[in-house]
Amino acid sequence: MLNKQKQYEIIERRPTVLEHKTIWEAVGWGNVNIDMTERSIANSVYTVVVVCDDQVVGMGRIVGDGAMYYYIQDVAILPEYQGIGIGKQVMEKLMNYIRYHCVGAGFVGLFASQGKEPFYEQFGFKDYSPGMTGMFMVIE
């Protein structure tokens, strides 16, 4: 486990494709399509990375239209850096960006990994089913 005194910094910048791939795969989200990832990251509304000892150990980003619709994506911290509040700080940074840039009533969505729902509930996210359900499809 990471020493809680270890210094890390949250920086407003896009993760490189390799940084994204490393974290994505380390948290168990599967394999990455490099070409798709490069385009996806480039089209993000806002991105942050977490750096510790010159290594990117976490990330988070926002996709959407930058005005009314925001979608929080890729909030992930390397397993050995989890559990010390880094993910919470990433979420706070993302939510502050949205609050500042949203031009009126806004919609903020995300998908939580199984078991991580309580983490996102602390930021005001909740399950609106059965009245409203999230749906998605994957095109391959």
C-alpha cells in the first residue's frame, strides 16, 4: 500500500495513450484499442492525470458537449495507489470543472464499476431506476 505521506499532484492535461492504456488495463477494464483511444482522448472536454514520482498513477476525464451534457469517464487509479483519497480528489476536480462551465441546468452521467456505486453517491450521483434507466450498447 502507498504511504499516505507520498506526494502526488493532479495536473490538468490529457493522459498519453500509453498512460491511459497502462491504467485502463491495470484496473481490469480489458484491452485498449490504441487508435480509438487516441481519438477519444483528443476529443475530451476536460482531462486530469495524477502524477507521483514522475509517473502517471491516475486519471479522469469529461466528455460531452461542454455546455449542458457532461459524462464522467475513465476515473481510474492504479491499484497500489487506491484507498488514500486520490480518486475523490480527481472527482472533485472534475465536478468543479462542470459546475463552473455548465451554462444552466446540466446533466452529468457516468457508469460505475460494480461495487463502486457508493464512491460516486458521495458526489450526488444516484440510481434513478425504475423511473429512469441508463442504457448503452457497444459497437465493435
